[in-house]
Amino acid sequence: MNRDILVIAKREFIERVRTKAFVIGTILGPIFMATLMIVPAVMASKLAKSVSITVIDAEGSLRTLVEDSLRGGTATPEKEKPEDPMNARPRNSGTTKFVVKPAVGADVAAQREAAKKEVLEGRLDVYVVLPPDVLSQSQAEYYSKSVTDFEGIRAVDRAIEKAVFARRIGAAGIEAEKIAALTKPLDLKRLRVSEEGEHEDKGISFLLSLILVMMIYVGTLMWGQIVMTGVIEEKTNRVVEVIVSSTTPRNLLFGKLVGVGGAGLLQFGIWILGLVGVSAASGSLAFLSGVDLPALNPVLIAAFPIFFLLGFFLYASLYAAIGSAVNTIQEAQNFIFPVMLPIIMAMVCWPVVMRAPDSTLSVVLSLIPFMTPILMFLRMSVLMPPVWQIALSVVLTLATVFAMTWAASRVYRVGILMYGKRPTFPEMLRWIRQSGG
Amino acid sequence: MTHALQLKNVRKAYQDKVAVKGLDLEVPKGSVFGLLGPNGAGKTTTIRMAMDIIGPDTGEVLILGQKTDKLLRNRIGYMPEERGLYQKMIVEELLVFMAELKGVKPAESKRRMMPWLERLGLGGLHRKKANELSKGMQQKVQFIQTLLHDPEILILDEPMSGLDPVGTNVMRDAMIELSRAGKTLIVSSHQMATVEQMCDRVALINNGEKVLDGRVADIKASYGKNTLILAFEGDGSFLKSLPGVAAVNDLGRYAEVKLAPEADPQAILRAASGKLKITRFEVVEPSLHDIFIERVTEVLV
């Protein structure tokens, strides 16, 4: 590597790493992520939401059954084993704990009025109305100030459904105990098959991989923006002309990418070490006892810097080109969106790839260089793709990185000495084609 | 003799205008060369081409007789007109960084910067961040940055702009010292008076074209002593109607009178002393400023 690039990279690296933002971000990052991982786990095991509910039964025979079911199931007398806290989903009510309030009023209409009033006054969260023909029509009504508590709604739905089924089966002449036995819900365990054997995957080790994918996404955009801001600063400070009188704009651009990318990598390195530390220490931390923290997949950890750097170089070179062409950060905003589009598209494709990581569509998407850093890495964390696909994606992206940095350096060369009018995209394309100075 | 800088029929056009139109320029080694002209004359474009920051459309730029390259550029110190420092960097590290780009080792540049910081009144400020310094101080830091790699040629674009009178003097002394040490100085400015006394050669450019160049002494001699300086008390408005007066630049209590060929300065003095109280009377060579104005207006006419 050219010596000038090293000198510039060294300066960029030291200047970035020294900033307060870097130090604070580096320290807070792991805390933030640990919180992100631990809090839901702890919450799921130790906290449950309490919802007050009134059942208004116009049919007449269902209320007790529904209420029992909501309370946590005397309808299923068998005491459940304490569950894995990460997977804490009591079958009758999810994480929602229901407090049943009896309906007040002489008839159904009065009860509805009273319940409605209570909901509006905030003394009651939910009331459900079971119409007289609920057994034949299978329709009931859920009333609440908001109807977005999907988990709660599902629990209520299940409780009513269970009562209705029990009544229907009862009507067919089967005893209550038998009904309980016959309708015992199924516990579906999720098992991941891999070379090393089969283990129950509670979704959390997978969550950790997703954090790595998110880090690539956020890191690429964030450090790319930092490169752009740096370029604009050099331009507004008018430092840039002194530097390009000592070295080429291309060296300046590459030095900047290497230096800033290095700073980003250092931060992520510290974060990942932190994550590994938390994972390793979780066994000995009292408040985490019983909380199952995931192990990190070493292949993913090794692949992380590669995919982060590929993404960073790809997008940061575009950011640098934009930064060189504009005069202020405000002006840059107009150009940023088209540049971000592919990586946002990659995030949009996320569910598609996650559902079927080895489908043709997923393979094709993950081989598109601008999406590779996100989607190939995502595939690797869901289901390890064939090595040739990983290698191909890296080669394709590398080639694109070279093409992009080349094009960006040409825009950069012209842009950094241009002040005044903001150029248009066609003008920037002309700068790329222009030869010489 | 090889020239420090040589431009051969250099032309540079931007999208909408031609900035430099076939310029020839020769800067002898060891000279103090003034590149003069109004704003927008093409000075900065010319200098940027000399520094190989932008390439000419046609023509040739030679530094020390050769096509410029990285090693050759390390022998030049360049202070652009549009200049600035990394605002958040510590002065010492900033200077080390810039010198390192020119191939100077950090320890060496640290050793070299101290006397210069002292001498330009920045002693003890080397651990300050750039944005803690005043604008004039920052400019001096830039000046040090320009010469820390001990260049043979210094190209200074508007070196005095933004400096207070004291700073201007300090800067001028430093430049004179560098010139005595054998360096070639190329100084561009639109304020001709400030560099006129310092330069031994100048080129005047206007609209991308050379109007005039050569040794300052020769240029002035070719115009002869055709200017009369008068300081007076009274109403000098009659001066322009006196015989032998070509033009008057009347500033109220001071007038520069341009003489017609073969006019008699003594006759003018006699005519004026009857009506005015004369406090100063001097026959001088025209200033570069006047010569420039005259040449440019001639071209226009």
C-alpha cells in the first residue's frame, strides 16, 4: 500500500477513535446490546402484564369456563411443569395475566353499558361479549380502548374457543375430564438440525446472529455517514487543497476509507468481545440465573469483519463521492437516499431470506453485491450456505468495491475543489467519464 | 539555466469559461516572483496547475525543468488561497501529519517546527487545538506547514490576506529570510502594493492572459519617471486642466498626476504653488498598480 494512504489512514483512525462519541459509543454499545438481549429474557420470565377483563355471556353457559380458562386454567387441572423462562408461554394466556371482574347489571344490555363505562373510565381493560348464538355462529366480540395487544387478543380468543369447543363436545355427550384430556394443547419444540447434532433452538442464539446482521447494517450506514461528514468538513475547512497538493485525491479517499473503516472495526471488535464476555459470564451472574444466553457461532464472528468491511467500503466510497460533490451536509441529504436504497432493500428482503434461506430467490438476492453484506451474512446465520456461494458473493462484492471506489475517486477528484453550485447526478457521471484532471 | 517553474502555452477551460488562455511563464531559480492580477484573473488556476492539482487542457508545466511527480512536488511548499486547518487537531500533530505526507519523519518535523512557532509568535501553543487559535494564528500555522519539509520552491497564494499589520510584517520578514536562504518564492496577490517592494520579478495577468512580465526594475524603467506626487492644502481641482497633465487621481489632499510626454514637472509645480500650499512634491516611477490599470484599460480601448 502506498505510504501516503497509510499516513492519512493513521490520522483518520486516531482522530475518530479519540472522539468522545467513539469512546461513549464503544462503552454504551455492549451495555445497550446486553440490555437488548437480557431484558426481554428477564421480562419474559419474571414479569407478566396484568389485564382486567369482564366476560358478558348472552349465551348463558360459557362464562365460568371462559373465566377459568383466562385465570390460568382450572379447566386443565394438570399442573404444568415450570417452563424454560426463555420460552415462557403459559398456554392459556401467553405472557398476559388476566384479572377477571364479574359483569355488573341485570341483563346483557345493562352489563354491556356498565362494562363500556368502566373501560372508558379506565377501570377495566377489556370486555368480551358472547352472543346467544355463539355456539352455532362461532362469533364473539372483543372490546377495549385499543385492539393492538395481539398476544392478549389471541389468549382471549383461545380461551373463548376452548370454552365453545368444550360446550360443543359436551353437547355430544362426552364428560368434562375426557374433554380436558382430548383438548390438551400440543407443545411444539423447535429443534435445529446441523452437522454437530440436533439441539433445541429457543430462537435466542439466532437473535444474536440477527444482532450481528443489524450491526453490519447500522455500521455500514453510520460509518459511511462519518466518512461523508469528514469529506464535507475537509472541504468547508479548505484543508483539502493542501492535502491534494501533497498526495493524490485517490490516496486521500482510500486513506480515509481505511482509517475510518479501521475505527469502525475496532469498535465492533470491542463490542463483540463484550458480547462474548457477557455470554461467558452469564452463568456466574446471579440475576441471569435461569436466563438462557446464547453461544456465539465462531464462523459468524470470523465472517463478521469481512462482511462489515465489504459493506463499509462499498457504501462509504459512495458517501465520500457525495460528500465531495456537495458543500453542506444539508445538500447531501438529497443524494443519500438513492445510495441507501439497495441496503434498505436488503433489509426489506430480510423476511423472505429468513423464511427460505436456500431458495433460488434468496441465493440470487444474497449474491447481489450491494445486498451481499446483509443478506449473505443473514443466510450464514440462519442456515450455512454452500461455501462456493459465500466465496462467489465475496468475490462479486470485492469487484464491485473496486469499481465503486474507482468511480468515487474520480467524482471525488473533481468534487473536492468545486465550490458553489451543487452538481446533479448526470454531472457527477460526467466527472467519472472525464479523463485527466 | 533551469527554471524553478516554467509554463509553456498553458490553457485551462472550465465548463463555462476559459480561465487561462495560453500562458507562458518563467520563474528563475532563487527569484521572488510576483504573480499579480485582479480577482478572477486566473492566478489560482495557474498555481493549481503548477502544483499538479489540476491538469492543463493543453501546454506543459515544468518544475525544476521536469514534468512534475510526487517526489518533485515534495520539493515545493504550497499555501493555497483557500486554506484551513483540521479544526479539531492539535497544532503539533497537524504539522507532523502534513510534513509526513511530504516525507518528513515525525521526530524531524517536531524538531523543525519549534523555532518557527517561536519566531511567528506561536511559542507554547503547539499543544492547542487549531480551533482555539485566532484566524491570524491559524494562518501562521499554515505558513509553517508550508515550509516544514524545507522546500526549494514556495508557492504562496495571497499570503498576506487576512493578516493584521503586525502579522503582515512578520510574514514579510520570514519570506525575505527564506529568499536570502536561496529559496524560490512565488507569491500571488491582487494587492500589488504589498508585494511590489518584495518581488524582483512579476507577471501581471488579467482574464487569463499575461499582460506584462519581467524584472520589476525593468518594467518601471520602461515607463520612466512620469508620475508626480503632490500633497497639498486647498482645492486641487484645477490640476487636471494644467498643460502637460495627462490624468489626475485626486484624493483631496493628495494627488497622483500622470504627466504627458515631454511635460515639465517644474512648470506644473510653479502653476500649482500659486494656488495651493504644497507640502510634498515628488517625481516618481509609476506603481505596478498604475501600470497594470493603464495596460488593462489600453487593452480594453
